[in-house]
Amino acid sequence: MNSDEKEDCECAPPQAETSPVGGYDRKRAAAKHLIERYYHQLTEGCGNDSCSNAWCASSQGFHRLDNNAAAVKALELYKINAKLCDPHPSKKGTTMNHKDMHSVRDDFKDVNYLTEEKVYEILDICGEKKDYSPLIRVIGRVFSSAEGLVQSFRRSKPHTKEELKSLQGKDEDKDEDEKEAATSSASAMEEDSPGSSSRLDGASSGDNDVGKLGPDEVSVDIDAVRRVYRRLLSNENIEAAFLNALVYLSPNVECDLTYHNVYSRDPNYLNLFVVVMENSNLHSPEYLEIALPQFCKAMSKLPLSALAKLARLWSHYSAEQIRRMMETFQQLITYKVISNEFNSRNLVNDDDAVVAATKCLKIVYYANVLGGDVDKEHNEEEDEEPIPESSELTLQELLGEERRNKKGPRVDPLETELTVRTSDCRRPLIPFEEFVNEPLNEVLEMDKDYTFFKVETENKFSFMTCPFILNAVTKNLGLYYDNRIRMYSERRITVLYSLVQGQQLNPYLRLKVRRDHIIDDALVRLEMIAMENPADLKKQLYVEFEGEQGVDEGGVSKEFFQLVVEEIFNPDIGMFAYDEHTKMFWFNPSSFENEGQFTLIGIVLGLAIYNNCILDIHFPMVVYRKLMGKKGTFRDLADSNPVLYQSLKELLEYEGSVEEDMMITFQISQTDLFGNPLMYDLRENGDTIPVTNENRKEFVAQYADYMLNKSVEKQFKAFRRGFHMVTNESPLKYLFRPEEIELLICGSRNLDFQALEETTEYDGGYSRDSRIIKEFWETLHSFAEEQKRLFLQFTTGTDRAPVGGLGKLKMIIAKNGPDTDRLPTSHTCFNVLLLPEYNTKEKLRERLLKAILYAKGFGML
């Protein structure tokens, strides 16, 4: 950036007075020189043991300052024009004369950018003199200057030893001896850097013409930067120079990016961030207070195209390098969270350092995705027919209530720029779970964060825009708020609509069903709603069992979903096929049910999520991947059909002649519901095309595609359409990965009753120390696994743990009178167990077992 552009920027170095543009460079250089002199006076002193200057490290009684404090104090001394000492030869037995000292200290004043060769040259000279202050000053000057750092360690400098090393002696103009020397030197450098990664080839090699760099390349020699850091960071004094330079550099960079659009004029400005991020000490405590937060703020100001280029570049890094950068930002976030008291009044969303570090972590996250095993193909086709709009839309527009996100949930801009989705990544470089920051999740006020997410204001940051940092529990809470607010909105619109139309409309999605005809009653009613007004599906569900007095506060809905799922997945109905080996269900390609039935199943699944109910369903993971827009592939057969997967895997690995030994063709056979064989050609005239060693990969891919996609295409499209009728405006797809969707729908089968005991509350006279409460927990812990699940079903309406485990389930045990022969009862809507105070532990066990074994139906207490 030009100095005249920086003249009015508040984060530029302080100036004594405004000067013409022509003299600004000189004044700035003079100011910088004076500040450096003050800094060295505070840290090294003038060398005069009898110095009387209170702000000189050589004076008696001077209190030593750390590097950060010295940098700040130097700026203050410059502003007040404080006294500067003249350099004085040391009296500690040194034989260096004034001329020698001057030559060592000032020989490198003309060095405004660095190359690997120049660093080693200065390092050797300083090593001979045993005085590293010239190198420290050069590092301070270059690494505190955006212009200097952008020009440093460039791959485009011709005819230098640095280029010869990187090109390994390929310059044909050089004679053979020089080429051998260069190659030898480069090899020595590589041996000195075992941490260099072969994954970096795409980022550190290529045409030296910067204008021809690819989208994931930069003009900086990253391997050279790493070698330099490894040599220099072992020296504590030199390490402090990097720290102090970063403190000075970051505000100026932030200013450049915020006010001067510097990246659009010079894409090489990105080199600065690449070089700084190679510092392996960024996560150390010294950086966490000032330097790293300021640098993160500067990086977060990069335009979208620059963020994408960084992500593409870093995607070539090794898993260890990605983890180092991830831990750097995570450590800053954790440090800021635990060193502050965040609450509803002091929101973590307002902490600039945490917000900036999270935005920087997003770059590393997408680099982790891009660098992993990515499949951008095999995407499910979008529904041909759009989901019908609500008939209330016109009224909503009149009332100023036009729906947000009518085109579906939002998409992260960086995701769009990179043309990649998280669901495209089969296996990232490092596990997604490592990006979750638990301390942040603990202090995040999710109701406030959700508000910022929906408002989409630039003044308030929402961590829901970076869902990778949130755990499943926190994201589930955000989804809960979204669903509830949508329910209230639908209820309010219905009331307003009834006032305008003069008709009495139901503000709830009311289902009245007979327990013995639950499928017929429920699905017919849902089919009518889906056809007439799909928006009603987004109202709060209210279920009533005919002939029963239960009031649905959540518990009746839970049982409704349980009964519907049991009926739907009954193998006798034939909609889904059950695999005895995997204990999972799959769409029956030979089902006699029409598409509408599968649409209704999708609606039920969406309603369960929408109404925060857990379902006891057993789908392979590929179903959830398909719901997120990805087709099934050969890999997905591993859990959906492991026997077929193993057979096809052996086919791919077979070392003999596939055609002669196996004699299989591109025609496969399936069996229908009655056991009759059905033939299907994977290719036209497949029965005449043998599978060979050359085409077996194609055979396996087409076989998997048929089993997971084509054979159930009609059934799954109808199922997905029903699911999207309920969730199309939800942030579900934005927030959750496929494995988290499964956890959201099915809950966890890992039941930790110890965690449940620790979080259970008591009412009606019971406490944790009550005799019967102690006996109750002893009894429950002694139950078999199946009995524990029945107890959970009896008390909460489901035998699964919610997202986050049983510790997140707020169960209440309330006293229900003195000793009696009555059985325990429960309010499944509120997870309340009503427990009489039985006299003996044996009676408690007998009554409790009878209650959980024979519980069915609802009544009024």
C-alpha cells in the first residue's frame, strides 16, 4: 500500500504534524527510527553503566519490561519526545570499538525484505560477532511492515541461490558445477526439514510468473519460510522480535484491508498471512494476549475471494499442519472464554478476539474439507415439482409477515465460493469433532445467538454461522428455537387470518386418531393437509387418542410417533425390507404402496424433528446422506449391505482373470417380495457384456448405484419430498452433518444412568438423601439393559437418550403419597415420575417393574 494512502488512517504510526504527501515517507521513516531507538533503549540499554536516564535499561534501578510493554512504552516516549541516550561502548570487558559496533548494528539498514539466503547471511555474521541485535532489528523492520513481508521469501526472484535451491539446479544457463552445488544445497535443506509435506506441492511449485499462479497458489516459497522459522525460533531473543513485529503489523494490516481495499490491487498481499501463519509459536501464551487477537482481526477483514484462496492453499497442507493452525485459533478462543466471565449481559458474541478467531478457524475448517476425501459428484437431483406455497402467503404479505428464506435455508458464502459442501467430504484431513470448542459452547447464550442468526445484522455475530464450532447439543437448541418460533408465527398468522376471513381456524396441527387404526387415521389426515395447505405442517403438533383423556403437552405426541413407526416398519406391510444381519431397514424396491405413502413417511420423520421427538428407527447412514443431497456409492454399501460390499470388494481386489474365473456379466438379479427373481441390465444388453479386470470398477460403481439409488428412486424421492415439506425452511441442512441428523432423529442408544441420576431433580418432599430415593437408584442400576430401556420409555416416552446423552434429560421424581399398593405413574410430557413412598425396597422393585412392563395408554390424574 502506498504511504500517501495511509496518511489519514488512524492505525498508521503516530505523527507530530500533518505534512505534504511528498515529505510523508521521510517523516514516517524518521518516526519509525526514533521508536526503534526508544525500544532498544528500554530493552538493551545504551551500554553506559552510570547512565542516569530513567527510561534506559542501563540506568540503576530500572525495572525490566517485557517485550510487549517495552513496545507500548517506546511509542509513549516518542509522543512526549523523551530523552534518548547516545550509544555508549559497554564497560563489561568488551574489546569491540565504536566503529565495529556501528558496522555490526547498521550494516543491514538497506534490507527491506528477506530471502532465505539473506536471513542465513545475517545469522552467520551475527553468530560470529555473538551479537544478534542486527538480525533482531531486521526481523522487526520487515515483519512489522506489510510491504516488506509481502515481498519477502518470494519464488519469483530470478538468479538467486534461493531460486536455484527451489528449482534444484534446473537453470540451463548455469554450468554443470553450479547445478550440482545448487542441487546438493537444496537436498541438504530438505534433509534439514523433515516436517515438510509432499501435500504442499501444489502450493509451492509452478510457474515463477506470479500472474500465472493457479487459484490455490501463492508467490511465497512456503518451504523456505518453514526452514527459516525452524532456524530462528530456537533463539528466544529472535522469537521476541517476531512477537513485537506482529503487534505493530496487525493494526496496519487491518486498516489496509478495511479502508484501502489493498488485496484487490495486489493479490500478493495474501503472502503476508501465509508467512505469519507458518510461525509454529503462534499458539504460545505470549501471543494470546495481544498479538494473535489483533492478527485474527486483520485476517477476518480479508475479502471472500482471499479467504477462499487461503482455504485452497491450506488444503494442500498435511493433517499435522492443519491441526497446528486449528489448535492455534482454538487456543485463543479457549483462552478468551476462560479468562472472561461471559453471561447474558456480557455476551461472548461481543468479544472481538473470539469472533475473529472463529472466522479464521472457518478458513482452516474448509481447508480441512477440501484437503480430505471429497466427492463433489453423485448428488441427488432436486425435486422436479417445487413444494407448494402456503395459501396464506398473500395475507402474510399484506400483514408484513412475508416468509424469510422462501428459497430454502441459507448457504455459507465461503462454501459457495469454494463450490464445496461439508457433506461432500467423506473423510476430512482431521476429524470434524476437533473443531468443536466445548468451553465456548458452555458460555454461549443460544437464544441471543439464534436472534443474531435470524436478523443477519453486520453489527452482531452469530456462532450459528460457523456451525462446525458448535456441538450437537448446542445446534439442537438452536434448531429448537427455530422450530418454536416458526410454530408461534404460524399460530399468530392463523389467528390474524381467522379475523380477516371470519372463520374459526385451528392454530395447531391437530390429529385425532384411534389407537387400533393409527396408520389409517394419521396418514389420511396428513395427506389431506399436505394437499390442501402444507404450511399447516409447520404448526405445533397436537395429538389426541380417541377415548383417552390425555392432554398432549408432548408426551402423547411421543407415543403417537412410536406407534406410527412400529406400524410403518412392520415387515408385513412391505414398505421397508429388514436386514437380519445389519438390523436395519431399507426401502423395498418391490413395494406395492404408492408414492404418496412414502411421502407421508417423510412427513412423519420431518414432524418428529420439528416437534423435538426421538424416533426408534434404524436406517443406514446412506439414508441421511441422501436426505442431505448425496447419492449412495459403493462405500455406503459397507453399512447398508455389508455382505454385498465384501463381495464387490473382493471382486475389485481379485488378482486373477475376472472374466475367465468368475464369468459374471453386467446383468444382475434381484428377488421380489415373493422370492421371484428379477433381472436388471446395468448396461444395455448387459447379459452379453462380461465383467473383466478392465471394466470391473465400472461394474461395481453401477451395481452400487442401482442398489442404493435407481432401484428405490421413486420411493426415496417421495420420502424426501415429504421430509422437505416440513423442514424446507429449517436451518437443519445448514447446521448438521448426516451423522448428526441421525443422532437428532434417533437419539443415542448409549444410556448412562449414572449421568441421569446426577441431573435428576426432586419434588413433593423428596430429596437426594431420602431413603426411598437411594433405594430407587439402587434398584434402577440393578435392572437389566432391557428393563432400563422400558423404564426410560415409561418415564419419558422414548427408550433413547436425547442429543448429548441422559445427562441432558431433566427428569423429576415427585412424591405421590405415603406407602400404597398403587403403581408408580409418569407424566411423559414433562419427564416426571410420580413415586409413592413405599415401605420396603422389595415392594418398590415389584411395583416399579409391574408399572414399566404393562404401561400403555393415557389417563387423567
